[in-house]
Amino acid sequence: MTEKPQGSVPPRSGDAESGRLLDLGAQLLVRFSALLRTARTHDVSNQAFRRQLQEFMGVLQQVMEDEDEVALAAVADYFYLNGVRLKASASLLTTYHALIEEFERRALGGVRILHGVTPAEMERFLQLFMASEDPALAGRLPEAVAEASVEHIVLVAAADLDKDDLSRALDEQDPVGERGRAKKMFWRAVLGTKRIVVRAAQSGRPDLRQAKRLVQPIVDSIMKNEYSIVGLTALKEHDEYTYAHCVNVSVLSVSIGQALGLPRQALADLGVTALLHDIGKVAVPGDLLRKPAKLAPEEWKVVRRHPLEGVNMMFRMPGLTSLTLDAMRVSLEHHLNFDLTGYPDVEHEWGQATMTRIVAMADCFDAMTAHRAYSHRPRTPFEALQYLLGPARVQFDPAVLWALVRTVGLYPAGSVLLTSSNHVALAVSPNPQDLRRPFCRVLVRPDGTPLPEDAEETWDPMPGSESVVRVLRPEETSVDAQELLAA
Ligand SMILES: [Fe+2]
Ligand SMILES: [Fe+2]
């Protein structure tokens, strides 16, 4: 094989040149991901594939204009292009995390593409990359590429990657602490949920075992009183929101359950039932669910069937356990309210299960703050909380409503806060020790100067000397809360 220094990708500091790399890096990830998607469904001789390959080579050439090579490394959940960390902006989030997973699945640390690479080599590399989807072949990918005489593409196994330089850079800028771990867990859960939903649509029944596996780390984290993952539920503007909604409802439910004092096993079961609460939607035509306008009465009737469809799907699961029964009940009742308004129609003596009351609360809070094309703008999490505690409160069990406030705090993640010292800060995660003082990222200093993007200043949590004077509305500020939460 080739010479050794392939593993070392020196880090760089932020400068004009790295700005260009950031921009091209984002394009490269988008193109690479599109290329993989096309390669999954089309033969390499197909027009669509050729077009994608051409686009990818185009971006590659642009990077090469100023660089000796294109070295894309995946370290600790971040991509680095020639040593510059690529940010996962809101629009890039899902592509980014799906690609990280592709690398991880193959135990791949990085790809170096050298000057002189040809489309034919790229094509060969992609074929091998796709073939290594199989876990038995995954670890062999670097060898396979070397053996296939793809001379201008060198793969570095994760184990061989010289992480020192990179992880040092990472430690300085963005400690891979609790929040970093939470992000990883969150995206893993979103992608895993996507797989569960897609498979359920094909097989007609959800995979309960998979769901349990996804929920376990969430429960562990919340039991350890680590709440960064609760803050991540504030991320709404990305193209996998449908699946993230299930994860958000699961995370919020587990956290509400913990505030109510439920034991670990009950929390784990609650998390699974919450993750699957909307599974019946796979039986509803997608264009109805995505319709950007108000639904006609007969369309609405179809959508309102999803709680029952969910129960039907769960009946098809093998072996009837108490967890299956709980999941059925939560699916059936999650659009019922505490005052028994909502749907489906039930008799007056019907008692909504405690689990469902929790899931219904979490579902409402999450859905209210999500983007809907036909409303002028989604409610901010703070506005949602005001609404739930105000006019909507009769629809919820008061104890569960209280536990929601314990869970998300008085200024939920995503709120832009003006403080008593005239700072502007973004709430990023709740602080159960003091509901009025969340963990924050400082955005603007008292003299009005915004903090530079790379000089991240945080309050972990907001100090006791500060208090919130007002929550800013999106119209009043240029802050892109979604973009900052994603970073
Ligand atoms: Fe629903
Ligand atoms: Fe839902």
C-alpha cells in the first residue's frame, strides 16, 4: 500500500481560506450524499447517476484548485475537510448525520482524494463503498479500494486515523461533552426511527425491539440528569422532522415521566410507546399529511384514523406483551384530551391512561412549535408554553402540565432571552435546578456587540446574578435560533 502519513490531517484555524473550504465542504457533503442515494437506486451507466457523478467531480475540482488534495475525515461526529471542521447548518443536518453514520458503519475514518482522480476511479470507489454496506465486508473497505487499483483515492480506517491533532482542535473549540454525546444520541434515534417507520410501512407492523434499543440511551441519559437531549427537541427545521417528531415526543415523555417520579422500567416503556405514538400515520396517504393547506372534512376524517390504524398495526406484532398493550393504548388515546374532547369518540366513563396523558402533552408541545406551511409562523416554544398553561390547560392533566414545565423550564430551549444585564442569550437546554435560568449561549453583549460566531460563550447555566427581563419574538431579532441550535 501507500506511504504512512495518510492518517494525519492537520487542523487549521479560522481564516478566509477556511471560509472557502467551509462552503465547498458543505457542497461536497450534499453532492456525496446525493451520489450515494442515486447509486443505491440506479446503475452506474444510468443518466441520473452520470449527472450526479459529474456534479460531484465539479465540486471536487473546485476544492483541488487551491489544495493539494481533498481529505475528508470523520472524527467524533464531525466532518473535517482538509482540517477545517464543517458545520452542520440546519439545512445540512440530516445529510451530515446520515453520512457520519455511513462512515461509522464502515469503520471509516477518512477519505483522501488526490490530484488526477478520474470519474472512472470515483465510480469504482462508489461501487465498493456500496458493497461494503454489508457489516461482514465493512471493515475491509480500505483494502478493497487499494486492491482495486483506485490509485487516487485512499481510505483511512477509523482505527488508523491520527486523531490527535483533530481531537485537540475539537477540544479547544467545542468540547465533546454531554451536549456532544446528546447530539449523537439524538441523530442516531432520528435515523433509527426513520428505519422503523419505513420498515413498518412495508411490513405493516412496527419493530418493537428496535424501538426499545433506540429509547434505552435516552432513558439512561435522563436518569443521569443529563438534559441536553431535551434541548435538542427544539430543532424543527430540517427535512427529517417527521421522524424527529417521534423522537422529540419520546424524549419529552421520558423527561416528564421522570419529573413525575416514574421508575426506570416505566420510563423505558413510556419512551417506546411515545416513539410509536404516530405509527398509524404510515397508513394515511403521505400527500394528506404533507398538505400545506387546511384539510377538507373527508380528508380530515382519513387523518383522524391514524390512532386506530396504529392499534391495527400493533395487533400484527408477534407475541402480545404488556408493552404491546401499552403501545396500543397510547396510539389509540393520544389525540384524546383530559376533558375527553378530541378523537376518537369514546364513552364518558373512559379513563385515559397516565402514559397517554404524558404522551399527549409531549405531542402537543412538540407539534405546536413545528413549522406548518399554512400558519403564518410556528409558535416559539415560549409562546407554546404560555398557550398550554393558559387557554388550553383544561385539555391536560394538571400534574402532567406541571411536569412539562419542570421538563422544559419557563424559558424552553430555542427561546431568545433579554436579560437584566442587557445580554441577549439563546436558551439551549433546561435547568431543572432553576427553571428560570436555562443553559444558554450568549449572543449579544450588553453594549450591543454580537459575539463572533466562533467565539462561543455559554452560561452553564445562566448565573444567579442574571434574570430574564423579556423573551424576544422572532420578528424583533435577527437571531436564527434554529441555525444556532443546530451548530
Ligand atoms: Fe397523532
Ligand atoms: Fe404526533
